[in-house]
Amino acid sequence: MLKNYKRYGQYYLLLLPAFILLIIFSYYPSFSGLIYAFTNWDAATASWVGLDNFKKILNDRILKESVSNMLILIGAGLVIGNVPQIFLAELLFNLKNRRLSERYRFLFTLTSLVPMVVIMLIWTQLVLNPSPEGLMNSILLKLGGDAKGWFGDPQMALFSMILVGFPWVGGINFLIYLAGLQGIPESVLDASKIDGCGTMRRILFIDFPLIRSQLKFFIIMGIIMGIQGFGFQLLITDGGPGTSTMVPGMWMYKNAFKYVKFGYASSIGLVMFVSILIVTLLNLKFIKSTEEEVG
Amino acid sequence: MVRKIRISQILLHIVILFLLFLTFFPIFEMLNKSFKTTIQDIHNPWWISFPLNFENYKLAWSYVGPYIMNTVIIAGSISAGILIVASLAAYVFARFKFPGREFLFILILVLLMIPGILSLIPSFVLVRDLNLLDRRLGVILPGIATGLPFAIFLLRTFFAGLPGELFEAGQIDGISPIQAFVNIALPLSTPILSALLIMNILNSWNEIIWARIVLTSESMRTISVGLVPFTETYFAQTRSSGPALAGYVISSLPLVIVFFFVSKQFIRGMTSGAFKM
């Protein structure tokens, strides 16, 4: 018996570093976030205000706008994060020349090693610069069009954000899709050829089902990251001009660190947390049910 | 038939090359303009002008050098920390039975579902109270904690799939659990460990929000945090985009250079099948 406990003690000891870090930096802040959401905490004092913050949320006009911006960004993000990547993966997969295919793969992966912030800055400073000297504006002017305001124009700012990274190929997603395609057994491809299955049919009926698990992963991650992400706004647009690129995360940040309304900001965080939880649970249920279908 | 195939292959190459061109053109312009003086930029904005102007790089390096240093320290510590702490915990979860094992593992799984946004503000207050604001540890420790749940989850599945006979043989030879971990489990797990390492380096290299909140002083800034104020200051002072663009090029170099040396391992790691559902 005593020997058992000694052995168990050894196991707990090995788990200890992980749990110390998680208790201090994950469980404790998450839990206190839950509680602060029901207070009017302003960095100095906090008192319980019940559901007041959530009533305020319902009447928060900026929050409403930010949710619709977020939905547009998530929708666009899911399309541009997957469709061009699958398209490019298919292109490379259908190349007969293996060596060139690998060269291309190397080059398209290379772009994912450029820091995200550099991509953001190249696009805001260089490509979509609102002055007539900006790259896109120079092209538009050459073609006889007008220079556009891009990130400076409230009507165009959100659209400009989506444009960043055009044509949106390359990077990690592409790499993983390509690997998914290359994982299709040779025998399956040969059989499809013998059966007279054309390229289009092969893509639809063989390739797609086989990269479905990767697609699911990217869709779920895309939604979760899309709900919480606001790095671009934090660094570059500040949610503006006006509220044209505001998203809930950025609005929460502003409430906390600019207006020092920690309590209210925490309640926005709680609402976002609950929405992500719902999305995750729905997804898990959905994944289970499709697996049962297949199985 | 042969001709038809050849034409479709040529078409594929053309589409791919066009996409490559579109992808790399902005990057080419960043490089091109980073070597220009203001006057060269006005007269010849989109093509290479000679002589190349290296002054921009000298200027940019004095600012961006420390950012890169900070980013390397932070991303390196976070990634190494996650790998060490998570692989130990995952190994214990996967290979041993002890009271509370299921419960503790579920406690970790729950964290996979809790998005960071909920704890952003309380974490800030916590880090402030621990006196870690504006210090690298204030980014590193929460960074490790954030990456742990997924890493433990992934590694536990992997360790559990290793053949049990290997470990039983080790037990008969009388080696301790730690020795078994170091000598048996780790060498068999290099592909998954390198995938995790790459993923965590990329994540922490590009992390914006938390670094921006914690690191406030100039000397502490990472690439993500520092490049924007650097751009604004420089452009306001000189009206030239050259130094800022040289700064972007310098900031991009470390990972790109590393990629040239380990691209095979990188691609193998990212495509090892860890990222699907």
C-alpha cells in the first residue's frame, strides 16, 4: 500500500508543473472573469451589479455593429482561408512534374514564414495605401479608374481588411490540404482512372471526401479564432474609421483599457465565451453525427 | 490524347505561376522599395533603382534588432516550455494508472473549450499584481499555459499509441518512469514533437494581442508589437517609407532563413496529420 502511494506521488509530481501553470494562468483568470462580468469593476473598486452589464450589452449600439462586422469577417475568412488553398492544392496535386511541384510547394509555404504583422503592414502601407502613390491606386489610375481610400474610407475599410493577402493562396492551410490529397492511396486513384473517372469527377467524389476532416478542422478553428481575434484592429485600424472595422474583441479591449470599465468588458468577454462554447458544442455534435453516418 | 494532357499540364503551370506572381509581387515591392532613397522612390516607384541604398538597413537594424532579440527569446521560451511540460504530463496520462487520472485529464480538456478572450482582462490584472507587466516572463508564462492543453491532448494520444511491450521491457530491466520517458518515448516521438514545436513557434512569433498588452516599453517590444510604432515614427520623421520597409525585411529574415535549412522537416511536421478532426 505504502509503496503504491510512493509511486502515485511520483506521477503527481510529474503533473505538477503543468497544473501549477494552468491553475495560475488559466483556471484562476477564467474563473475570475466569470465573476467580474457581474460587477462594475473599474480597476479600483468592484461591486456586484447582477445582470446590469448584460442589459447594457443589449443596448450597446457599437457592440451590435461589431457583431455584424465580425460575422462578415468570419464568413469571408472561411472562404478565403479554404477555397483558394484547396484550389492551389489541387493544382499542385495534378501536376505530373514532381520536382517542379515540390519547388512550387516550397515557394508557397515560404510566405507563411513572413511575420503576420509584416503582411499586414505591406498591405496597409504599400498595396492599399490611400495616396495616389499606393500600389493598387497606381494600377487603378493607370487603368483610368479613381484612387480609392481603402482603410481610410469607412465604406471600404472592412472590404480592404478582407483583401489583405490576395490571392490568399499558400501558407499552412494549403500545405495541409496538399498533404491530405497526397495521402489518397495510389490504388484508389488508379481504380478511378480505369473506371473512366475524369479529373472533375475525381475531385468531387474522391478528393473532397478525403480532405473533409482537414476542412472541418479549419472551419472550426476559423470560427473560434474569428470570434476572438482582433490583432489587426489592435495594431492598425483601432476599429475605425468610425466603427467600420470594430469587432467584439476590440470593443472589449477598448472598454477595459481605454475606458477602464473592466466589469463591463468582462461581461462582453463572457458573452463571447458562451457563443464560442455553443459553436464548439454544436460542432462536436455535428461531427459525431456525420461520423455515425459514415460508420 | 497525349497532346490534350500536355496542354492541360501547361495550363496548370501558367495558373500556378500567375498565382505565384500575385503572391510574391507585394513582397518583391517591399524588397525593392526598402533599398530606395526618398528621391529614388518618387522618380521610380515600382522598379529597381541604382545605386542600392543600404542606409535604410543600417537605420532599421538599430531599431528592429532588439525586437527580433525579444521575439526569439519569448517565442523560444514559450515553445520549449510547452514541449517540456506537456510531454511530461501527457506521458504520465498515457502510460500510468493512478487515482484521479480521468478527472485531471478532463480538467485539461475543458480548457480546450475555454477561449482566451474570457480571461484576457483578469489575466492582465493577475500579471500586473505579480509584477510581471513589461517583462518577458509576463508573456512567457501565460503563453506556456495557453499552449499546454492542446499539446497535452495531442501528445497523450500519441504516447498512448506507442507499443506497450517496449515499456514493459524497460520495467523488467528496472528503469524508472523518467528514464523510460527520456530513452523510449521521446526518441519515438520526434515527428509529432517537431510538428508541435513548429506550430508553437509560429503562434508565439505572430502573437499580437497579449504581447501588446503586457510589453509597454520600447526596449521590450517584439516584432509584432514594435513594427507599427516604428513605421509611424519613421514615416512622420522622414516622409520616406524606405527605413520602415527595410525593417520589415529584416524582421522577416529569421524564420525565412531557418525555413531554407529545415524546409523538409517543416513540411513533414506540418503535414503529419495532427491538424484534422
